[in-house]
Amino acid sequence: MRTKKVKNEGPSILDVVALLTDLPGQQLARGQVGTVIERLDDNTLLVEFSDDQGRAYAITPCPGTELLILHYVPEAA
């Protein structure tokens, strides 16, 4: 079971996230969904983007400020 995060802490490993901006160099568009797989430094996360069959089509560093954590269960704001 995952522990509750401190508000505004930012994405953690295995969080499902969406891009807030386009990354044309990686051919990724705003809104594409990926999974955080590693923290590279205080500001940068390595995110894997996969297709419906689970095959990765992009693995790229992303600034944490450009990611939105997605929630699949109700959570208080």
C-alpha cells in the first residue's frame, strides 16, 4: 500500500502522470499519459510512455513541474 503524499510534493516513482506541455523533440503531445520510473534529480523525472499493449514508445526526462499526477480513486483536495 502506498503512503499518502504531502500536498505539492510532486510526482513519485510509479505515479501515473500526464504531460502539461508538448515535447516535440520526443514526439510527445500535451496530455499524453506515462509512468514515472525514476527520479533523476530534484527537478527531473524519467517517464515511460507505453501503448495499450504495454510496449514503451518513449522514455524521456521530464521536469516535474510539467507533469500532472493522475488519480484513479477519490482524494480530498
